[in-house]
Amino acid sequence: MTTGAAHAAGKVIEVRDAVGLVRDGATIVVGGSGAGHALPQRFIDELAAVFAAEGRPRDLTTVRIVGIGDFADRGFSQLGLPGLQRRTIGSNIGNEPRRGALVEANEVEAYSFPQGVLSELMREIAGGRPGLVPGVGLRTYVDPRHTGGKQNARTTEDLVELVTLRGREWLLFHAFPIDVAVIRGTTADEDGNLSMEGEAVQGEMLAMAMAARNSGGIVIAQVRQLATHGSLRTRDVRVPGALVDHVYVDPDQWQTYLTKDSPYYAGALRRPVRPEPPLPLDVRKVIARRSLLEFPRGAICNLGFGISQLIGRVAWEEGIIDQLVLTVEQGIFGGAPVAGNEGGAGFNYQAMIDQPYMFDFYDGGGLDIASLSFAEVDAEGNVNVHAFEGRVRGPGGFPNISARTPRINFVGTLTAKGLELEIDDGLRIVRDGELGKFVPAVREISFNGRLARERGQQVRYITERAVFALEDDGLVLIEVAPGVDVERDVLGRMAFRPRVAADLAEMDRRLYAKGPMGLAADFGKPS
């Protein structure tokens, strides 16, 4: 009979030994999300250190589902080392600036695919199927008739192809074998069974482990602590030990880059509702408020990165957070999403599910409404959110969230760079931004306006001074802020001239007022 000690000897190793298992040219997928959520950060630290000291392993293909980094030096930014990687695949590189610089310098092949595509693709690889055929990406940047997801001139291999199934066009995202999967849990027993009771997200750890196992690869897990053989509750095991080859322990493992251990993020406790200072009344809050006005009571919603993240906080201030079902693509269902650099986490949620299942729900049109950012908008209603300001970035889950959701708000300021406003029962533009965001043609298409019209989606483009609707003939101006001159401050700041609605309305003055808007009373009215 195998003893517990023998189990431990076979599974538990040092992190440097784990890095030593990665061979030159390997394809390695790393679990986790964004700013340290369920991220095996210790492995990344050691991989960067070993390569800097020894020049190995070289020519890796690195894969992650969500951009991993703190917009500075941690996470996949640490892997911005010439020679370490031949290719990188992910949904967003914007929070990995050091590695992004290598891509911009044409030193590394780089692909940017939608977050949900990569998340679901792990299951296709696990199942031995040729790839993923989602209803996402057609007629956007990732379509091979556009860029095919390639982020620089060095990247030439086609990993996406256009196919026809049952008389309709689809995109096929190719599967590829995984040599090493590096995942994370909170606790592992001596058999390698992993639980995730302390994590802020669950991601796709199980799918990654299965994908590597069925590719003939290995699975390495980081945990905060060990438990004896047989001591984990079987219902708490998220990844069976039979799929895990090696475990290393990081006793200093933080829940995220900013939070060591929050029982609220882990779902162990519910955070009490207490009075909090309201968000400052600034342009971001004004836009978040206006977007929230589109949300019907009881709606299942998604809030994107940036301004849209504030919608949850505004709903909390207005006392209506419990009348909406806010979701986060990383797997948080209900409750209040966390804004800022810890986006992806949540608290007081109904459930935490694996990320691929959340994207199944989104891709199938399960959301009622979503609020997402824009960087550029053109007359056709196309939106660019992933390629701007001369930097490589990526769309994250934007293409999945926007593809089938029946009602979408795209939010942002009308202009950028130097915009100064006074907000007091209306809006006064002190100094307009130097950069117009409503352009003749977007640089790359993250969202296709013509396809949205064909699908019957209701689309709004919400700014601090104007609201536009997507109609059959393109963008239509439907609202302007009090105190704003339509010709000078709106139409004169756009690179194309939208149609102006005959019943042009004034934006709700409550958007620009201090104190709550009183939305709880509005939500109490019959729809």
C-alpha cells in the first residue's frame, strides 16, 4: 500500500525544480486572471529568474486567458525577456507593458484572441477536438479577412480560419497541444487534489489540467498550504490529484496583487452593507450613471473594464444593487463586482462558476444588457477597444460580451487628452480634448455595427455630453447634456456628422447633481 509520505514525495517539489521541467520550445499555459487573481505568481518569478541566470528555457509559446499583470513589472511583464518566448497567445497584453514592448518591437510572435474563445478552447483541447467554433469574432479584427488576431508583422501563421457550417459563416479557432499547464489552488493534499476555497476566481484550472494531460503534457500546481492524504472534502476538490503531476507551496500566496486574503472575495463571508462616502462627482461617474439608466430591474448584466466598473458602485449608492444581477466574466454571478485594479473579483455574489461556463452563457445571448468601454467609434457604429494610441493591447472578453447581448451600452468621453469639465446641475466644457474619439473609420473593429443591426441588437453610445443610438442608417444623436451647444460641442467635435433625432432630448439633470439620483424610486415603478 502506498503511504501518505510516498504520495507527498512523488508530488511536492520546489518551485525551481518545477521550472526545470519546462523544456525549450514548450507550449505553456498559465492559469489566473488580471491583477493576481488565482495566479501562480511564484512560478512566473522563478521562470524569469532562471532564464535571466541560465538562458533557459528558450523559445516558449506562452498562453494565458486573461492579460496577467499590474500594468508595470509584475505578472507576464516579467516574461518580457528576449529569447524566452517565440510566441505568445492571449486576450489582452495591455497590463503587461514590458512584454508588450517586445511585441511592438516585432521580437515575439503575438496573437490576440477573445478571452472567452481562449477560455472555451481549453475544453476543446482537453476533448481532443480540432478547435472551437464560437458565434464570436465574425467581421471583427480576429476574422482572417481582417488581421486573424495577429498583433505584428512577425506573426504569420494562421490560427483562425473561416468555415461554413449549415449554410452559415463561422470562425474556427485552432486547437494546439499543451506541454505544461501551471495552475493554482489554495490547498493540495498529498495526492495532489486541489481545492480553491481561498481564491477570488476559479478560472479554467480543471480544463487546463485536462488539456495538458490529454496532450501528453504535465500539470504543475501552486498552493498556499498542504493537507494530509484524504483530509480534503471530496466535494471541495476542483482539480483531481490524478491530473496533477507536481505541487509546490508558496506560503506567502496572496489572493490578488493588492489583497492578501479577503473572505468576501472568497465567498466565505458576506460584506455588510454600510454607509460609504459616495464616489466623487466627475465625468466617469456621470457616464456610469447614464449607462445605469438603461438597466431594467432584474436584468442579468455585465460591466466591462474602466468606466463601466463604476456602475456597480453607483447601483450600491442608489440602493438598487440587489435589484440587478451583475456578472463578471471570470465567473462571478450576482453581488457587487470589484472595480479598479482588482476587477474580476466580487463580493456578496450568488455563485462563483468556472470561467468557460460564464462565456457559454454570454455567447448564447444569456445577458440582458452590458456596458462596455470604447476607444473609437465610427459612423457605421463600429467600435475599437483594443488597438489605439500606438500600443498593442487586446479586447479581453469584449467580443464575447458584445456579440449576442440584446442591449449594449458603449461608454466613454466624446474627446480625450486634456478634457476639462465643470459639473454642476449641467455640464460646462472648460477645455475640450485634443483627440476626437468619433472617427471616420476605426483602426480595428472590436464590435461590428452592421452585424449588430442585422442581429437586431439595441446599441447606445454614451458620453458625458451626448447619447447616440445605432439605427438602420448608422449613428443617431438622441440626447445632449444641459448646457451643451449641439453644433459646437458635439457635432463639431466629431469626424463624421450623425443624423440628429427630430425629438432630440436633454440628458437627465440628475446625472450632474450631487447626492443620490433617487433610482430606487424609479426601480419601484412598473416598467
